[in-house]
Amino acid sequence: MKNLKFIIKIAIFTLLIFMNTGLTFSQEKSNRTVKIAKNVYSFTSNNGYYSMFIITEDGVIVIESVSTKHSKEMVREIKKITNKPIKYLLHSHNHWDHSSGGQVFLDIGATTLAHIEAYKWMKANPGRDMAIPKEYWNGNKKEITLGNSTIELHYLGMNHGLGMTVFILPKHKLAYIADLVTPNRVLPMIVPDFNIKEWEKSLKELLKMDFNKAIYSHNEKTNGLAIYGGDKKDIKLLSRFIKDIRAGIYNELKKGTPPFEIPNILKLPKYKHWNKYDEWLALNVWRILLDEWMGPFPWKANN
Ligand SMILES: [Zn+2]
């Protein structure tokens, strides 16, 4: 009898340990915050999107709200680290899948901010989960200083979406880059809303900018490395990949391959280890081919 009681106790104890481990594991899986530099953190709610926040003496600056769920979890994480108020939420660009969730920050009295081009689009195209930013900025560069930290906002032109902003923390030589670079993955599907030529121009400009580490809004690096971002090598590899697709297309045309057969023929085994190579490479080739065929799109004057 005594033995049975002991066995039951051990069984319950073991079960509790397992439950606890399971809980810890699922928590880690559902969201994650990592310190990447002094007072700078990378955050994901494990939805394939990464945000960044900076804690200054006078408050917190957050980049990329993503969604209400993502933002609420991020605010909870920030409050675990600091009791300083969240002063700014900065949007990278217009697209709903990045710019949603802003209301979470408006509700706690933060200033939400987007480039004027993104702002105008967001106003004209309200998303289900998207709040119109409280403020907008204009031009190619803006600086925000809060406490002892300065963050630079750079608009590099019509590369992807509208008002695409690259953020630089000069003191940390650290950047936050949305959608323009996704390490370890081919281009996104049909490469939606990218002006390829302008994009390549922006990639060149990024390489000249003063940072040596970047947090990318999407990152397919494995072994838990994605949240730590990457560096300029990721940008160089991407530039090379676009050039290799284009060179491959012209090579097939030279051989006499009918243009619309090229997406099904062209292979670039050098990039086979990249995520979505099998699924998306043909779509990527279609997009570059159409760009070469039709000319750059989307496009508008004065850009
Ligand atoms: Zn986008």
C-alpha cells in the first residue's frame, strides 16, 4: 500500500514535470524576445514576422506592429523588460500584413507613424485590423531622437509597396529592413508589389549604408537564428540571385527557348538549399521574365 502511494506520487510528479515542460515549450514557440544589442530587442509572435524595439531613457520605440495579436504580445514582452512608456510605433510600409495592429499602440498613447505614401494608401485602403497612423513623415530621411537614442528613417524609393522605410540605429550600426531582404529563401511567390529595377537599386544603396547587422521582418534562417537577423551578406546574396535569374532567362532566349517555356525549364541549383526553391522558383522566373518583357511595374511619375 505504501509502495502504491509512492508510485502514484512519483507518477503525479513526473506528469507535472512533463506538463510544465510542455507549457514552457509552447510558450517559447508562441512568442520570443531576444536581445540583439544594448537596449535593442528582436521580437516574434512566431507568425513569420519579426519586429524590433529600442528602449531609451525616455521611452520605447517599436518598429512594425504586424497585427493586433502580435502587437499585444509584444507590448506584454516590453513591459516585462521595462516600465518606460511606449512612445512610438513606426510602420515600415503600407501592406496590411505588416501595418495592422496600430490601434494597440494608439490605445496606450503612443504616436504611430508612417511615410506619407504609406499613410495615404492606408487611409484609402483600410484593412480589417489596421489603424490609420496618427502622423506621417515626408521626404527621403527623418531622424527621431528619444532619450539617448537616435533612429534614422530612410525612404529609398519605389522598391516594394509604398513609403517603404528602412530604419538605422547609427550608434549600434544596426538596421531594420522589412520585405526587401529575406535571408535563406527565394523571392516571395509572384514577387508581389515589387518594382524589380528600383528594388535592385535600393539593395545597392543598402550596401552603402552604415550598418553591419540587420533585423529582417522575414527570415528563413534555421536553428533559431532567424530572430537574430543577419548582415550585408544576405543583401549581396539576394542581389546575386535576382541577377542569376535574369541571366538565366537571357541565356535560354539565346538558345532559342520560347519565352513562356523558360519558367518551367530554368533551374538554379546553386540556391537549392533556400526555402521554397521547389515551390516558388518558377513563379520568381515568371515575374522577372514579365518585367523584362513589359518593362518595370508598378511605377508612377516623380519617384
Ligand atoms: Zn510588403
